[in-house]
Amino acid sequence: MTAIEIRGLDVRIGRASILSGVALAVEPGTLLGLLGPNGAGKTTLLEVMAGLRRPDAGTVQLGGQDLARVDAVERARRVGYLEQGAASHWPLSVERTVGLGRLPHRSLWSRPSGDDAAAVEAAMAACDVAQLRARDVTTLSGGERARVMFARCLAGTPEVLLADEPVAGLDPAHQIRCLQLLADRAAGGVAVVVVLHDLALALRFCDRICLLSDGRVAADAPPAELLAGDRIETVYGIELARHSRDGRAYAMPWNLRSPTDPRTTR
């Protein structure tokens, strides 16, 4: 069964069309990269998938159920959402902040169970923040805080994990670690959708890439298939430097396309 599926999605803000006719299906065990230029509608699409924004038209299904009919607590258990630049405004310890990810799994006023504690420990270790457990989260650096918020999301052990630019502000080692964690979750059966701006990381780790342009799906294909054509270059208006390693193709942005190149038109 498809983990999350979108059909005919339209989102408007005022007179502006943010998403138009978007269709997307994500299977369990898939790491889907959501890419596109600034303003393409990536964050809006993720918010709709998380149930945080109602579309003006179209349907969103979670495991075959209409997402709008799924109880809020059940949705919080099943769907993990890491917002872009997630922040903590309360002076809680790192351990307690990560523990907030377990709230949907507990009854009101109940104490954390052994399963809760194990999930928190595993998430802190995976995100390399266990050594910070006693620190006030508001005193951390931007990169450290981003890893704590990622751990909070992982602690909820969702079946669908939505992450909006989780590598922003991270050093290269932690960027790779973050994408590897998402790939590992997908390998374990989780449906993962991640918004990225780093083409090299997306092409390296993602099973599929959905490329948005002006609120529409410009491409939805495995990385190798996308690299075989020029759709990425056309949408972004750039030239790619293509390479391969260990039998896998990858690319990095190399130059802007000439404004007179007709392929720069989206």
C-alpha cells in the first residue's frame, strides 16, 4: 500500500497559485527528494502532506485514508514533520526536547515508558547529540540545535517522515550523516520525503527525485534517469558537471546557462 498519495493538488494564497495539479505517491521504503528553485512550492507541499495546510483542491491519503479524516493524535504518531529551521523557544534540556517527540505515543499525564526512553536514546545517538543531553537547547549553536530537532522527529518513530531542508546549517560530515540516517529509515520501511537544495546530496542518496517548478511537477524519476536528460538544468537554468563514482552517476552545479539559451525557460 502507498504510504502517502496526493492527487490533483491545488493550493492558492490570495490570487497566487502556489501548487497546481500536483500528483505524487510515496511508497514505504522510499527516500524521495523534493527539489526545485526558490518559490517552487516545496515547503507548501510538505505542509499539505503533514496535514498542516488544507489544499484548495485535490486529495491527500495516508495509508489509503483521507488525511483530513485521520485523528490529530494518530496523525502525529504516524507522520513526523521536521520544519525548516525548526527552533526551540523553551529552556529545556536536549534530552527533554528530544523526548517531546514521544508525546503522541503517551496518554495524558503518563510518565515515559521504557520504549519512550529507548527511542529517545536511539535518536540522540543517531543524530550525534547524546553528549549534549544536559545542555539547555537554547544555548546550542545553530547546527547543534538543528540536529536536536532532527532527533526529536526521529524519536517519534513515524511511518512517514517529512523533512524540510534538514541539512541547512550543518557541516559536511553531519550533512552526510543526516542523509544516511534518512536513507537508513527508508531502508527500514519508512516513507521519507526530504526537501533539499544540495543537488549532489540529493542525487547521491535519494531513490527518487520529484522536481517542482512554478508549483507543478516538472519531473519525478530516479536520479540516474534525471541525469540522462537536461530537465534539472532546464528547471534551474544552470549547467551541471557530471561525474560518476562506484558505478553511480552524480553531478554538481557548475555554471549558469546563458539567458539566450531557450532551455532556461521553465
